[in-house]
Amino acid sequence: MNKAYSVYVIGGGASGLAAAIFAARAGASVTILEKEKKYGKKLLRTGNGRCNLANLGPLDGAYHGRHPEFAREVLAHFDRERLLTFFEEIGVHTRSYDGWLYPASESAESVLACLSMAAEALNVRIRTNICVKGIRKSGGRFLIDVGTYVYTADRVILATGSNASLVNPGENEPLLIAAALGHRIIPIHPALVPLTVKDAAARGFAGVRVRGTIRLYADGKLFHEESGQLQFTENGISGIPVFNGSSEALTALADGQRVTAEADLFPDMPEDVFISYLKERFERLSDRKPEARLKGLIPDRLIPAVTAGEESAEACARRIRHFPMEITGSRGLANAQVSGGGIDTDEIDPASMASRLVEGLYITGECLDIDGACGGYNLMFAFAGGALAGMAAGEAT
Ligand SMILES: Cc1cc2nc3c(=O)[nH]c(=O)nc-3n(C[C@H](O)[C@H](O)[C@H](O)COP(=O)(O)OP(=O)(O)OC[C@H]3O[C@@H](n4cnc5c(N)ncnc54)[C@H](O)[C@@H]3O)c2cc1C
């Protein structure tokens, strides 16, 4: 006779909730253990409360980690069509804004409510205020230590996310649990995070927002170029184009490379056209001081830095189009939306999220060494991996 497995899901976030629903659908008896008083807290903050839950755009270049192809493999095994079907099944109708998918309700709270109702209908037990301290295997079963009690499970799904954006990120204890089970941990770094820049404060740019393009270089080699709104902060640069290059920038810095940036502060025209325009403009406004000739073209606060005492139109054009900065680091995990690094994906099967080292253990979501671009890529990976883990862990033999 087939046996229904007892599956324990550690972490009641996006990935853990999806995993629990799919494991229960497969016939398992499912319990979620969540350390916080309420589950799904991070999900509620996503997309400024609107929950950008997936993206229909290209997957190439959208994920980082030692093995970014792992994310693409996961999304080949549980593709976007299946994900949208799942959302619709649980009541979440999605809407695309240039490929960025949101619930039609525009409410993260409603996404969490739909996940909760689906889990409840399948008799998933959700135990909150329970922090898992350790997991070990004995006699083919898992012993889950929560300090005051030890739960016994046939199968375990680790979906503990990351410490990114927490006020006191501290040590990521679940990674130590994975390490104790034999998994390799790739060092954690912030991702989707503002970058810090040498001498930024001295330039007085803080608070300036400009439509522009950022180019990031590691030891002189271009690795990221993206246009959009750039935001200058007290000690660096921010905005989606910067966020999306931050993971690679911090990996390169950690590898000892010199990371530099170039901001194009006026990307509206081809560079040769811009130089001609600036020459004509400088002649036309020649009765003004050099700095005043740029007034009305770029934000005032950028003008002293881009002119830097130069009077010629060519020199100003060059600094406006290639404004140089040296990247020194980031605003840290507390200011990051996600973390890079985590459990090495080499040791996980992307078809089932099963550990290749510990039978019966599945690992999914942001605790893995994968981080995605802005636009719904992180939740998409968390939901898809959760679905695969749940199906595999819940399947009776
Ligand atoms: C402000 C903000 C906005 C974001 N917006 C978006 C967006 O719009 N689109 C997008 O794709 N991504 C977004 N992200 C990223 C996205 O939220 C995460 O990548 C995603 O939530 C990861 O899901 P997860 O289930 O792996 O982890 P989480 O959602 O973090 O869930 C992990 C859960 O595990 C619990 N846990 C941890 N340790 C233990 C333990 N020892 N015992 C028991 N429970 C434990 C945690 O309390 C948590 O509830 C955003 C992130 C932030 C911070």
C-alpha cells in the first residue's frame, strides 16, 4: 500500500507556501514551521505591496550565482505557463505590465490570502513562532530540533529564504543547518542593493534622480549596462539599473577585482550628435558662465561635477556621457532586497529540488545560491522551485 509521507516545510514564505500546497496536493501530510509570529511577511513587502510575482521576459542574464543556469533549468521544469495556471487555480489572476507580472488586485496581501486559503483547504498545518535550530537524520527519518521539541518527518523542504532587508541581518542560521547536513555554502553577499562610491558625499549629489545609463566594469571589462532612473545617494548610486548590476559588482570586488562605473547622464542622443549639440549650445549661450550653459539640460546639482573646471563643450560632453565612479561596496544586507550566495546549487537536482547529498531533503527559494534581477524574477524562482520541491517530496512511493 502507498504510504502518505509526512513532509515538514521549514519557512512560510513564497517558496515554502508553494511547496506545502504541491506536497499536500500529491497526498502528503504537510506541516510548515515558521519562526515569525506571522508567515509570508516578506511576500507582503514585495513590489511595494503590489507583489511583482513573475516576469515574462528573457531568462538569459536574469539570474546570478555560481551556476545561473540552475535557475533556467528550474524554470524549464516548472515553466511560466504552469506557474500562471497555478496562480489562477488558487485565485490569483495576473496582469502583465511590459512583462512584469502582478496580481490583477495589485495587492500582495491578496496573494498571501489566496496561498493561505489553498493551503488550508488541503489541511496544511502552519505552526508559527517556531524557529528550527537543527535538522539531522536518524534511522531514515528527519529529526527537526526547535529547541523545546523535536519533530519527526519523512521528508523535509528547506525554504528559509535569506536575511536580506532585515534590520539586523546577523548570521543566516538555516545555512548553518544546511552546512551541518553536508551542503556547501557559497559566501553570502547583498544583491539588488545600492552601491557605494568613492568620494560620493563630496560631490553633493545625494537625492538627485536622473534618467541615464549605468555601465559597470570589473578590471576594465564591461559586465553590466542598463538604462533607467539612476538615483544618487549620500554615499553612492541606486535605482533599478544599479540594483541589477550589484550582485556581479560585489562578486567581482570579493574576487579582488577593481570595479568602476560610468554613468551616462544624458543618453537621449548618439554621442556625436550630443557633442555637436553641446558645441552649438555653448556658442549660443557664450554670454553665460560655463556652468550656466548647462542649466536646463541636466540637474543643477550635477553641473559642478560634470564641468569640473572644464570650459570646452567636448570635455563637458565627455564627462556627462561617461561620468566616472569607483565602486567601493554596497549599503549592506539590511538595505538589499535579496542575497547572493547561499546553498550551492551544484548539490541540488533542478527537476525536483532534491538534495543530491541527503535523501529526502529538498531545498528551494532564496536560501539557494541564486539571485534574480528586479521585475519578479526572484519570486518566480521561489514559487517554481517550491512547486517542484512539493511535488517531489509529497509523492508517495
Ligand atoms: C522590500 C522587498 C521587495 C521585494 N520585491 C520583490 C518583487 O516585487 N518581486 C520579486 O520577485 N522579488 C521581490 N523581493 C524578493 C523576494 O521577496 C524574495 O526573493 C522571496 O520572498 C524569497 O522567497 P523565499 O520563500 O525563498 O524566502 P522568504 O519569503 O524570505 O521566506 C522564508 C521564510 O522562512 C522563515 N525562516 C527563516 N529561518 C527559519 C527557521 N530557522 N525556522 C523557521 N522558519 C524560518 C522566515 O521567517 C521566512 O518567513 C523583494 C524583497 C524585499 C525585501
